[in-house]
Amino acid sequence: MIRVRPSLSCRPSFSSLIPWKHRRDGPPQTATSPWDRTNLRTGSVRFNGQEIVRASSDRIARQGIAICPEERGIFSSLDVKENLMLPPVVRRGGLALEQIFTLFPNLKERLTSQGTKLSGGEQQMLAIARILRTGARFLMLDEPTEGLAPVIIQQIGHTIARLKKEGFTILLVEQNFRFASTVADRFYVVEHGKVIDGFSNADLPANMAKLHTYLGV
């Protein structure tokens, strides 16, 4: 389990959504706060019972935590295979290349293509595939569907569902609530950097009116 105090926690095989009204309200920082990418020095972030709020990035990675950033971080000067193989394997249990190609067959067809030649959807597939190689079991996905075609969004949804079945824990930061509602087991609402509400997927119908108010839809 990972817990970000005071009120956000993720348990194994759960995919959690953090919807919000405005980009500056805080969810991207919530997603990256376990890493040493922010100035966070107070509060508590615990993973499997261990405090990691002040841990170095390499120590966090070796505990099996990985992030797929919103900007994807694909190196334009490298081809698909080079991008895919770039991060080191930090733990046992990472997916083999053939397993990755089963999830994302497009990548196998584009192995020698430069990063600049990939579509937005292919770049997102590559960004997710890259962290699956490392052995990470807790995945933080920051807006994985932004700007993508519906068919690609559907494919990413199927991938998330499959990863959940295989025991991965996923923290999903996503503004596309229609997509997130099909894959998330629990929802958190973040406003101005604070978790203001949370409920399970089973409780979603009873909370739709309140959620529409939160999201302004």
C-alpha cells in the first residue's frame, strides 16, 4: 500500500482516479510527490510501511515505484527500441519485450522509428511500456489519455485493466472522467492541492450529482 497523508491511499490492484477542476489545483504534484521532483519536505508518504517522503529517487525506484509523466519524456534522437531499453531494470518481475509487444503491438512494428516519427498515441504507449520493463509494480500515470484519439484511449484502457488483473497498483491522474470511470476502483477528488472527497466505484452512482458539481460539468 502507498499512503500520502492525510487522506489518499492506494492498495494493491486498485486503480485510483484524481479528478480536478483546474490544472493548478494540485493533482500532478500529488502524483509526483513520492519522487524527489518537488520541494515537499513535510507530511508523510509511506510505501509498504516505509517512509519515503525524503528518500532519493533511485531508492524510490528500487522499491518498485515508477511514474509515466504527462509530457511522456520520449527522446526524439532515439528510436523506439532505444527509448524502450533506456531505463534500467531495478527489480525482478519486469515485463519482457514480448509481453510488452503483446500489450502494444504497434511498438513492435515501429522499433526502428525515431521518437519524432511517432504519433501521440504511440508515444504514450512507449512511455507506459518503458516503465513496465523496470520491474515497478506501483505505476503513477499522469493524464495518459490527453490529446489522444478515442481508439487509442480504448487501447490504453484495456492495458490498464490487464495490468490490474496481473497485480499492478495504478494511481491514475486523469481529467477524462468518462474514461477513468471505466477503469478505476476508487476515486479521489482533489481541489487546490487537497483531497476533498473519495469514494469507491460501487458508490459512484450515488455520488454522480456531487461529482458533477466538483468537476463543473
